[in-house]
Amino acid sequence: MMMVTDDPQLRSTVGYKTSAAAVLIARDRIMDEQLLPGYDFNFMVMFDQCQEKRAAGITVTMIRDMGVDAIIGPTCSYPAIVSAINAAYYNIPIFTWGLSTSSALDNMGRFPTTGIMSVNSFSLGIAISSVLRSFEWDQFAFVYSEQGNSEKCEIMQTDVQNAIARTEDITISYVAEILSITNASIIRTLKDVSKRARIIVVCLAEGYGFKRQFIMAAKDGGFLTSEYVYIFADTKSQGFSVNLGAKERFIWEDPSDQKDGRDEEAKKAFLQTFVISDHMGMGSITDKYEGFSKLVISRMKDPPFNCTEECKGQEFQTASAYAGQLHDAFYAYARALNASLAQNASAYRDGAQLLSHIEMEFEGESGKVIMGRNGTRKPFFYFDGLDRNFEQSYKPLYTNEAELWNAWGGLRPLDVPVCGFSGDMCPRNFFLENLTWVIVGAFIVLCAIIAAVAGIIYSMQARRREIERLNQMWQIAFISLENINKKKGEASHRSLQSGVSSTSTRITFENLTERRNFNFYYYQSRAKALFSQKEQVAAMKHEARPRMAPEDCHEMRKMREVEHDNLNRFIGLCLDGPQLMSVWKFCSRGSLNDVIMKGSMTMDSFFIFSLLRDIVHGLSFIHNSFLQCHGSLTSQCCLVDDRWQVKISNYGLHKIRALDKRISKGMLLEKSNFRISNLRVREIKSIDMLWTAPELLRNNATTGTKEGDVYSFGIICAQLVTKSAPWDLDNRKEDPDEILYMVKKGGHMPTRPSLAVESDLELSPALLHLIRDCWTERPSERPPIDTVKSLMRSMNSFRNDNLMDYVFNMLETYASNLEAEVEDRTKELVEEKRKVMCCSTECYQGIQVAEKLKLGQSVEPETFDSVTVFFSDVVSFTKIAGRGTPLQVETIGDGYLCVSGLPHRNGRDHIREICSMSLEFMKSLAGFKIPHLPQERINLRIGAHTGSVVAGVVGLTMPRYCLFGDTVNTASRMESNGKPGMIHLSSDANQLLQLVGGFQTESRGEVIIKGKGVMETYWLIGTTYEGQRQMFPVQEAPARNNRTPPPPPICDVPSSAPTRSVTPEYEGIYTEFKKQAVAFR
């Protein structure tokens, strides 16, 4: 526990000697109710004295050195915040009570292990706003003083301001602090307040007589009239009575030793005041709380407190005001711990787990306790006033307002006087002096108003119809978008028939497929349905679907009217589809990024300069229009049309894009039409941000800037002049996330793309210098786009040729050499087809499978009930390979898979063949030496398993004959869990091997296999004499009518990896694979 001791200001509220024993009473209640049977509690007390630095150190000491399981305290707000942060770091539950009223502790995300038993002043601010709203008051002043309790009113002032700031109909017109509670200071403050407000909320320390002194000073200064309403606010009070560690007295009684004799006058003055507070310790539990208070004092002498002589003082004979909260805080902890242990018996120190069970309701010593999900106590505020008999009475609904405002003359005061705060707003009685003229003028004005209203209504209707007509131009019905009709391919998905490829830079619209962010349609406008053909469009998908406000519709209408040679035409939004889509004109050559990556066009300096000039012109138009900036400029949204003209797309729609970015930060996109892994989605998102300016990355900005567009233009320029992927990703060792981290990091030498230009590309050095200026770290140092435009105009050393004509001249040059190149490629194709047919016979395990694939026929998957799968791995292969000198870079692998029993079924022989082969492997290693490493010994780790598999051809571009089933996975586990130089068998393989006979095995015992649990496995030791006879039987001479099958065809296809041979008796499939790519593991 963290408490306060011997502090005169805090003794009556949260003092150690008047509060600590409350936990013993709570412990007795816990034992009586059998909440935690079998558990006991040890209490340790340290004193933070409501100091932040002491609270921080004590919290860490308790957790790290003393190993406490929970912390009760601190009792003040600022120390409570510090301790709660430390407790959240160590995930230790902490329960605050007493004077910790700051609303900052309500933040469950910041304080996930904190339970709060005290009522915070933010809730009090909400209660104040409810009271003001009930009496139709729109503004008030807040007056407070830190004297007597520096934290309480300072925090209340901040929290009340925050609570009122969230309301739209109530404002704080004035905030005043009374530095010293004297009559002169109070009157001076009220004089300033009277110029701004009539409803005054006051926060003063309890128990010092400050409220009495304040109201008497207001009376003496003439500020206690029927115009003023004073509301005393407190998070814990008993209304118009005071009971803080002493005998209960009324608020109007003079607490000082030298009485001023004005108690009766003060009593009448408090008739014009209210008190709003949480009545802890009041109501139905008053009698019980009195007994509880006596019990707290009497039990301070019990262990572990043992306070006998020190607690005999008269000032320690009444329990503190918040002792009931200490009891309830410990009892709430016990109940939450009980629920947490029921779920996880070892989570008694798991603060977050314990706080997940904090939602509860019980009768406590401080009143009825209702704890919310965020660990805070729900308050019960009372709005108290005195009737004419000077008594507090409660009624659910007040119907007689005259009785409520009896002390104010029966009328509710106004928050703003009729004549204003200074009295100069009362109008003259002009109407009575000029009644006739007023009537005539009113009639004329009424007629004019009627005519004006009629004209306005007509104009508004006409304007509304015009807006609806214009809105229909950009609102595209989903039914008007027609999907592309694709012809189904004739070849089966399990066929080797090749498709038609093309080296053209144009994209065939009919062959396009749906992408992650785009889909493609035919669109025909309703207005042009009779006069035009269907238009090819690209529809960009948006995650957000915001409600279109009038200003958004206005933006759509303006975007619909945008026309520029270097901007892609915006057609409209599809609002009624499965998801929101922005529809743009389709450009046949795709994006600038597609043109660069495809590499089918030779881009010289004139070509690159023309593309950059188009981007600059389009961006300049955007920056000087209502759009202001693009915000998401990349080489992917710079499209190229038929005439090789760049058109910037995806501009505008700032609100929709901002919502898309917010949504994408909290979710992974998993479209049903795209099977993309989470890692791949994150990679795509990171690549999309490679064009984003560093300042926008650091601020997680959802909207762009003009300077950010200039930075993005610089990245596009680098991509064009280097003719590579963005940031040259194909040749960089960093992945996109690492690049983004370095860009955000900045520094004196910030990370930027390389500008390594090909030697045959003649570019102006000024252009490279301009690119570097565009991506400088400071946004203010980047040139405006109009400056970039003028600089590029000055760099233009080329003729003003049209890029399309220039491309045609290039194509004519290429055409002269095309015929010879086609002839050479045809010869190569014939040769490659011959090689493919030879490879097919070897790769697909038999002529039957290869012939089917060659003819384009389907190879149906086949189930094999019993086969034996073999896995092997060369031990320490990577280290051995690393010690050799490379001759040629090849794809290598040290793991192998072999299966016997398919595609030709061989009964039970498959287990004998696999085991025999495994033993021969081990035997052959005894005499094998590495030429350049004679001291090294090659060692194998082998595993085998028997079961059923499915085999079939998978893939279109590179079809492979593959195995599927749990048998493959289990065999792989046998290998990975084996030992070097040993042959590891599953129980199924061993059982079949025993039926076949001829081999010697040894039980390894039970082994925990990943994904399989506990399995009994065996070591293959060797063969018996009978087994050797079965392996090598005496061959009888074949009959004459038996013909020896022809040997398999020999192909002269070069291999990229070392080949392995298998003896004919092992009718298995022996395939090399790479460890890192095995899908079965």
C-alpha cells in the first residue's frame, strides 16, 4: 500500500493512521464470503506523501525488489498517474483511491492495469453540464483556489474545461483563480466575474471554512442578489454538512476558534447556493459507516500496523473521509482476482487479465460501487439545495419551479441578464412611440418577405433540380458498368499447352483481369446511349464508403468538368455497387511503371524528357486548380495513352482517400478474389508508400501537400532515368519497410534513390540536379511545380517533335531487322520444343503422363493407398559448401525426397526398397571423401514413413508431378527429428517392415513430433541374412517370349543441378528440392 502519514492537510482525508486498517476489515469480509479460499494477504506500507518522485521510486521498488502482487494507492492524482504508468509497464494491478480524481486515469489504453475507486472530476464536469442544460443556461464562470488542497481544484478546473469542451451548447465564459482566500481577494475576483457571468461554479478545499468565507464575501461585496447563482462543486461532499475527521458540522458554521458571530447570516446566504457532489458514505449506509469508522480506528493496533501509542492522539480518533474507499478498493481487487484465478490459476500478478474482470457491482463502505469496463467507478452525483426550512430534500421531478427558486424571488435567474452584463443592452421603447408607422412598416415588410420567400423557394427548387442533374453526370449506376467478356481457355489447367504472348506495349482490354485495387468495365453514359459506343473505363476500388456531403458533391461536379491534356478524365463515382468505386478513362498502355518494368521500349533521352514534361504540365494544372495537390502521386497513377502521352490519374477525392488510409492502417486487405498473404499485403502497402514524402510518413498524414507532390515527382524522375523499379528494389538488399524507415529517419544525408544513368543515355546534368532539388529533406527548399516547369522548358534541347511521331520512326527502324530475328527465334523454338518433350518424359515419371500433357489432355490426380516416402538431409551441408570455391552459381539443395509405390504399384515391396536404398546410402558414405576436404566426413539424416498419398500434375507455366498428403509431412518430420548417421522410421513404416521381414530395427521410444504430438519411432539398424536373400534373389533366365523393355530415351538437355541416379530395383521417384521451398514442412 502507498499512503500519506503525518500530513495535517491530508490527515482527515487519506491519512495512514486513520485509514490503513480498512484493508483488514475488507480482508475479513473476503474471508467470510469465501472469495479466495486458501489465499492469504500480506500487507506492506510505504509512504509517498503525495509526491510524484517518491511514488515513482516506491512503485518500482515494490514491484522489482519486494515482489508485490498488487498495489493499493497512491491517494493523490499526480503520484497515481506516475505509479499507474509503472504498474502498466510491469503488468501489475494497481487500485487508486482517495484524492486521485484526475480523468487521465480513465484511459484504459494507457493504464490497462489500473482500477479507480475515487470519482474523477471529468464526470463531475459532465454532471455540471447536465445541470446547466436542465436550467437552460448556456454559459458559466469557474472560480477556484488551490489553497488547502493544491491538486483537487487544479485538476477539477482542467477536467471541467475538457468536459464542457465536448458539449456544443455550453461554454465557460470566464475562469478565475483566487490566489489567497481573503475577503478582499474574493470580492476583487467576483467583480471581474460579474462582467462575464451570472452562473458561477466554485471549487474550494473542504474543511477549512473557505466556502463560508466565500459566500460571506460575495454578500458583503453585493454579489449575492437574485441575479447570481453559486454552485459549489466537489467530487466528495455531504452537501451542506462537513465531516472530515472531526465532529460533523454545517457548512455555514464558523470552524475557527474565534467566532465572528455571523453564522445565522451565513445560513441565510447559503439559501442562494447549490452543492453538486458525490455523497460517499451517505444515504442508506450512514449508520453502518459510523460503525465502520470506529472499527477502523480500533483495528490500527492489529498487525501489521501495530499502531498503539502513535495512534492515541485525539486527531486520530475518527476515521478519514476516504477510508471507505480504501476498503472498497481492496475488496474490488479481491473480487476481480477471484474471477481471474477461475480463468487462469497462475495469473494472480497479471494486471491486464485481472482488470478484464473488473466490471462488478456491490455495496461498499463508501456507498454503492459500480465498476465499469474501463476500471473506473461510476459516480452518483447529487445536486443539493436548501428549502425554506434550511433542509436538504430530494425529489425525482421538480414541477414547482417557484418553490425551487424561492430564495431568488420565485424566478429562475438568467445566465445573461436581459440588459447584458454591463446594463447597456436594453432597447428603447420605440414601438410605443411610433405604433402607426410600425404597423404600416410591418405590413410592407411582411409582403416583401412573402415575395422574397416565394422567390427564394423557387430559386432553391430550380437550383436543386440543376444540382441533381449535374450530380447524375458523375453518379454512375453499377448496372451501367458491363464486365469484360473473356473467352474461356481451351486448355485444361493441368495442360502444357502454351498461351500466346506479345511484346507489344499496349494492353488488350479484353484480356485484362481484376486486380487488387482496380477492375475494368465497359461503360455507356445514359446521356450518350444512342449516339456513342461503350467506353473502356478503369474502376478504382475504395475501402471507405463515406456519406457524400453537399461539399463533396460540389467537388465531384468540378472534377467531372476538369479537362487537360495531361490529366486522365474522371468519369464519376459508382455508389451503389458492392463497394465504392471511382471510375476513370482507361489508358491502353497502362501506367508509367508498367512501361518501365516491361522494358519493351527503348527509352532514350528525348523519350524520357517528353514523359517528364507531360507529368510536370499535369501536376502544374492540379496545383493551380481547386484540387491544390494530388496527394498520392506515383508512377502507377501516371498513365500512358495510345499516343504516348502521360495522363495523371487518381487525383482529387481527398476525403475518400483519407478514409481509405485510416481503414488500411487497422486491417489487412483480404479480398476473396485475390489470395494474397498478410505479408504480401503489407509489402504491397509499403511499395505504394515509396513515393511519399518523409514529412508525410512521419506524421502519418492522410492528405498530401504540394511539396509532397514535388518529392513524389522526384522519385518518378529517378525511376525513369534509371529505367528501374521504384528505388531499384530489384537490386537493393533493403526491403520496402526498411527503405521507408530510412526515409522517415532523415538526417544530414537522407536516403534517396540512385541516379546511376546508363552510359549511352545523354541527359542534361541540370535535370539530375533538379531531381535532387525535388526530393530535398526540407519541404520549404523544394522548388514549386511552376518553377520546375520553367526550368524544364529551359533544358529542352530537343526539337518540338511529337512523341508519337518519334515512336513511329523508332518502330520503322526496328521493323527492318524484325524478319531475321523472327527466323532465328523460330529455329530456337523448334529446338526448345524437342528439349521439352525429352524433359517431360523424365520430369513426369513415365511416358503416359508426358504424352497426356503433350496432347493437352488432363492428368487426373490419383490416390495411392500405400507408399513409402523417404526424406534425407546432408548434415552441416551449408558449412561444407561454404568452405569450397564456387565454380558456377547454381541452385543447390541438400535435402531429397524419394517415394516408392507409385506411379506403378508394387504391393509391399516399397518399404523394402526404401529401407534397402537407405542402408546403401549409409554404406556408401563410409568410403566417400571430399577431394578438397579429406578430413571432413559426409553424414546423412534419413527419415521414412508409410501411408497413403495423392499424386498429380500441378502448375501451368512450370507444371510438376507432385505428392500431397499427411504421409509426406510425417516423413519430413521423421527426417527433421532424426539424428546424423541414423535412419528414422515411423511406427507405420516399422509395422509394415516387420511384415515384410529381413530387416533389423530398434525402438527409439516416444518422441514429441511437431504437429503430430507424441509418436513411437524406430531406428533401422540393418538387414538379416534372410533379408539379404530377399534383396538379391537368384535371377532365373527369362523365357523366350519375354521381351526386355527398351531403355528410356536419352535427352541432351543440359541440367542446372547435379543429377542423381537410382538403381532399377527402386521403382521410386527421386526428386531434388530446396529446403527453404518445401511446402510439406
